[in-house]
Amino acid sequence: MQKIKYFLIVILFFLLGLILINQPSRNLNLENIKYVKIAGQEIKVDLALTKEARAQGLSGRKDLKENEGMLFVFERSGNYLFWMKDMFFSIDIIWLGEDMKVIYIKKDARPELYPEIYGSQEGKPDARFILEVVSGFSDKNNLKVGDGVEFY
């Protein structure tokens, strides 16, 4: 009886360890994110952590490579709006929930459509993170709502 009890305790700790190991993005300090893995692709990201950095975004930048992006990190989930002011290239804008899943995708947001504003649309869950990548990324990689994302 004692051996069974000991064995069950060992199994419980083993399972708890597996659960904790498989939660890297939740334990990651958001300020240290360097990459986002989405649709099987690794994207090197610049972070927009402050109000000023989020307002600047990719504005003024001349281009964005296929494996680069910008990750906007917000303190809490909400319905965050984006525009293409002072942009020189088109992008896909991807809204991500607190659960690290894609909740909305705006494909091919184009600078010439400024001052059009993009949001995650009425009735969609609130976003905690927004990822901007080169236009066409979502279609090329078959990205869809519900897909998971990893930060590291």
C-alpha cells in the first residue's frame, strides 16, 4: 500500500512538471520576446511595449522582410485600432488573444487607404497582442483564426 501511494505521488509530480514545461510563453517576460512562431514560421520581432512605441509602430520604416515583424504588447486585452499613417508598404495585421490564438486577421492593409482604421471587428474577442507582418504572409502560410502562436 505504501509503495502504491509513493508511486502515485511520483506520477503526480511528473505530470505537474510536464504541464509547467509546456507553458513557456506564459512564463516568458514579455519584454524579452525576440521571436514569434506563427503558422509554422519564425518571425523576428521588434517590440512595441510603450504608448509611444505603439503609436510609432512601423511608420516611417522603408520595408519589412518576410521573416520580420512588429509585436504590439498591451497591458490588458482590449479592442485596439490600427491605421497606416506614414507607412510605405502594405502589411497583414494579426490580432492575438490572451490565450495566444489568432482572433482576427486584416490582410493587405495598404498605406494608400489611410485614414482607414482597422480593428478586430464587432463581436470578436479582445486582443492582448497585435502582430504586423509583411502583406501576403497570412495567405502564403495559410494562417487562420484559431491558430496558436508562441513567443520566445
